[in-house]
Amino acid sequence: MGTGARCASSQCDPTTTTTVEASDHTVEYHRAVDPSELVLQSATRQVAALSRREVSARDLLQAQIERLRAVDAVVRGIVHLDEAGARRAAAEADGRSARGGPLGPLHGLAVTVKDWIDVAGMPCSGGASAHVARVPVRDATAVARLRAAGAIVLGKTNPAERSEAFGPTFNPHDLTRTPTGSSSGEAALVAAAGSALGLGSDSGGSLRQPAHACGVCTIRPSSGRVPLTGHFPSISPLLDPRSAIGPLARGVDDLLLALRVIQGPDGDDPSALPMPLGDPASVDLAGLTIAWWTQQPDCTPTPDTERTVRRSVGWLEAAGATLVEDRPDGLEAVYPLTRTYWSLPESDEAERWAPSAVSALDADAVQRFRFEWDAFRRRLTRFVGAYDAVLTPAAERPAVRHGDDAGSIAPTLTFSLGGQPAVVVPCGRSGDGLPIGVQVAARVGDDHVALAVARALERVGGGWWLPQGVPGAQRSLPSSLPSSVMSGR
């Protein structure tokens, strides 16, 4: 495959034409967009530009690599960069386009993956020094599906705010702050436009907490929607019914784009179910009844956080939804159940019991824990089932300084224990300019409803903005941000 490209750098004139040759086929990309500007836009917009041949995959990848290197010098989110492999994949994507074949829904889009999820040929250590030499030979199911849809896996990201193997990652909104754990590198890079779309995992809030702290969007899908095959450490439905794999992005529409690709049974993970994904566009906000709360046991949000949730309630009421201040009984069990779960050992291997620790609980205590957890799930399922959606804070407080107590994550723990889909979307700012996200949950299987409510909040709340601590930030603040969001009131 050869190239007659006359525009090999992201610095060239956006009106220049790039010519791509594949066998006896030639395609000209009439550069309607500047790749260095396009990488600041949503994944959905990038895929559209690639599919319409407004830009070649190679030129967009070059711009994304340059962008990633610039922002990673600040946030330190990337732990393995496969530049050569990505360039080969981009050339193949341009070849498919040149031949006129069908293009996947993620055609030519560069993505990154949390270092708890296997990518064939790339190290996957889970952030542990003992496993830095581990290189899987098989993609996780979700990664394989991203690739099959046309995505280009650019690299792996730090799986903690301060991992044992790779050290700290920094919040791009304030480098003295943490991005929170554990999909930390993904959230920081996506927020800084170093990556268009990220894949992470969430046990108690490991997608949602970093998304909140860094001002991006994410969804913890319904339990069973996305196969867990290829997660490291290994996750199984019997040993860990809380964890889920899901996307992080700069917009709610990008979450839907990715979720449509990665969902569905894979014939390997017995917890993955044939669960249809509805269309958020079919949801009439005016017909919804939504429960909401700001405080729960073990969680007292900051005044800025509480104002953000209450302001979101007002926005949804203005859109015609019925909002009811209500919360389920039994939320005082959230942290005790979670702490017991945290105390149980995991296996470091998928096919052989290789415990990471020795449990302090006997068999009866473990069974009692599971009984009490199941009782909690039933109560929460009944509560959520009485409403169309639930709105809560994402966390007790915005991003904290490195080494400080991050505060309660009881709101995200709640829906991890219950298995419900939960979206986090940025809806406000603290008095010192840090993002504040809200959480929208729905019934198991109703991921599209949670996405629809989150999309409505994103449109009035301003959504993502490029952090001030990274390149290009001076032109990043969206003019659509309401003054109440900008001031934190």
C-alpha cells in the first residue's frame, strides 16, 4: 500500500488534499477540517469526518499522537503507547476507505484502554509491579469489538491515580489534584483531548469517580450488558457481580456510540446477556418521573455539589419531567457491604485459584454477607422500578489534592451493589473551577433512559470543557455554558 500524500502533518493547511492509494483504488481527502482542531471535538464528530473523507485516518492519527504527547507530558496518563501499531491500523483504515468497502461505526478513531483490560501484544499489568511483564495474546472482548468496528487502539492508560507500577496521574483541571481512581489515566487523557474515547472498568465507581473529577462523561452499563472477558485481574459473575466495563468520552452521544459496539454476549462470560439497547432519542423527557436525593448515609455533599444537583433538578423540571425527592430505605448498608466485599481475596489468574490474600471471614460470614447484599439489591431494585430514573450526586466533593481524603463515594457504590446502569455527566463547577458531575441511574436494562436524561442535562449544563492546565485551553470554554454554571452558583 502506497501513499501520495501531499499533507503529511497535522500542521498543514486544512484545505489541502491528501491522496491515498490502495491497490488500483485512489481516494482524495479534501481536508475540510484541520486534524489538530478535530481532535478537540467529540468522537462522534471525528468518526463522521473520517467516514465523509473530510480527513484521512493517518492525518487524524498524527494529530492525535501529537496532542497525546503534549498533554501526557502534563497529566502522565499513558503507560504504553503503540505508535507503530496505530500507524499500521490507520493505513489499513485508509485502504478500506479507498477500496470503497463498508466502514465500521468507529472507522479510524484512535482510542485508549485502561491497563486493567487486555489488548493483544500490549502489556497489561493492572498497575501492579509484579505483573509488568504480562503481555496478553488475546484482546478482551470489548477491545476486540472496538477494533472490529474500525477503532485504532493507540495505547494503555494508568489504572489508578497513583499506581504501584506507574506512579501518579494528574488532573488536567488542576495538576495539584487527583483524577481519582481507578480509570484515572483514561479520564485525564479524555478530558485533555489526548484520547477521543477511552475504555475502562467500574467496580464501585472507577469509571464514574474519575469522570466526575475530570469533567467527562461515562456510563457504568447494566450488569450483564458488556462481557467482562479479558479484564485483569479476572472478573466473574459469581466472585464479583459489581464490576462492569464501559466507555469514557467527552459527550453522552459518544458513550452511546461505543456502548452499541461493545455490548452483547460473547459465549465466554456467563454473566453477559442478550440485553437490547434502546434508543435514547425515543425517550420523552416530559413523560418521565425521576427520583432524586443529595444526601445519604455516609455522604454529605459539599454546598457546590448540592447546588449542582438541585440545579439539575430544576433543568429537568423545566423540560417537563416530574421530579420527586425520595431515596430508598437501607442505604446505611452501602459502606458496610462494600467494605466486606473489599476484604475478600481475588484470584490473580482466570483459570486457577491464585488468591491475592487470605480471607479473614469464615464460610458462614461470607454467606451472610451475600444474603445481606441480595436483600439490599431487592430493596434498591424495587425502589428504582417505581421511577423512570434516579438523579444523585456523583461524589461527595470535587477532585481533591494528591494525598487528601477524596471523600465518600456512596452514591456510586449504591448502584454498583444494585447492578443498575448509571451515567455521570458534568453539570457544574465548584467555586474554584473544578468540574462537578451528577449521576443518572435507571432500571437494569434501561441504559438508554439514563443516557437520555444525561444528554438533556449535558445540553443545558454545558457538558465538557477543555481543562485550563493543558494546551489549547484558552479557546476551549464553550459560549453555551450558563452563567450559573460558570460561577458555581
